[in-house]
Amino acid sequence: MIQDGLESIMRLAPVIPVVIVETAEEAVPLARALVKGGLKAIEITLRTAAGLEAIRAVAAEVEGAVPGVGTVLTPKQYKQAAKAGAKFAVSPGATPKLLDAAEEAHLAPLPGIATASEAMTLIERGYRFAKFFPAEAAGGAPFLASIASPLPQLQFCPTGGITPEIAPRYLKLPNVICVGGSWMVKRQAIEAKDWDGIAAMAAQAAALTGG
């Protein structure tokens, strides 16, 4: 199945950190801090030139980390990320070309949707998991709650505008496994090399529930 192994990755913690790195060198201590705090699945985005090298470094050097690639926009990026050692791939949307490439990449895809029609497109292709993006701007937890009954085939990782205060609203929903967020990996903390602070923030995120 195209998403084999993805559910176990999504269930490692209630939050998947969404990471933007400026250099591959900062990725390793950052990932170690996240793992120390309990966030093992880490989405390293391709929003900077350092993204692929950062994935490669984390995959090789950080014990316990499950690196994923984020902001996947092209078929080529699927192949590059798989070669670098990524275990899952997150995209903001789901074009037909990208979905076709995902089926050939041997890398568990988590494509993004923002409407019921987009969700149905994934269901038609046999998908069971999707990213809901941009979560807060696209209707938030009420939207996901409203499609839980008519579209029970899909479970979600909502991402976009989510904070530790908002996250429990999503985590209590029956069709949400985890959320994505970047509040524990702020650029200021990374530049200050505040790895202990990031680990503490990660631990707080790992303790979040829908209660």
C-alpha cells in the first residue's frame, strides 16, 4: 500500500515539528533536541537550499529520529528525499502529477487537502491519511469535525497556524491522529543554539492531548 508505515510514524507523538533549517549543520543538534523532548518524527522542509542535506545528516547521525521531507512540490523532490533518507513526505497540496510520482517514489506520502473534493480525490486513490492545510485558514477544527462522518476513510494531520493552545481542539477529533507545528523550533531559539529550551518545548508538545 502506498502509505504503508505512515500511521505508525504519525502516532509517534501528538505533534510533528515542521522545521526550516538554514544550514545542514544546525539540523543535527536541533533534531537531537526534538528527539530528547519526545518528538521523533520530524518534517524537514525544502523551503531552503539546506533541506535535503539536513535530511541526510539527521538520517545518518540522530539516533531515534524519523526524518521526513516537507514542502514537496515536484516529482523530482520525492526521489531526492528518498535517496537522502527521508521516511515520509509531506506536500501542501495534491496535484495529479505529484500523486502519480508518490506512487513510484517508495516514500510514504502525506499530501495536503483543504476541501471535501480534494479529500475525495485522495480516497479514490486509496489514501487513508492526509495533511489538512492551511488548517486554521481553511476552516480549522470545525471543518474536520464536519467531514468526519461523511468521509470516515481519511484521518488527518492538520498543519498551519496551530499553536499549543489550539492543538487540543484538533487532537480530540476522531479523524485527527496528530498535528503539525513549528512553535517549538523558532528561528530565534535555533540561532541561539538553545537546544535545552527546544527540548523543553518539544516535551511540552509531546504531552499534549485532546482532553
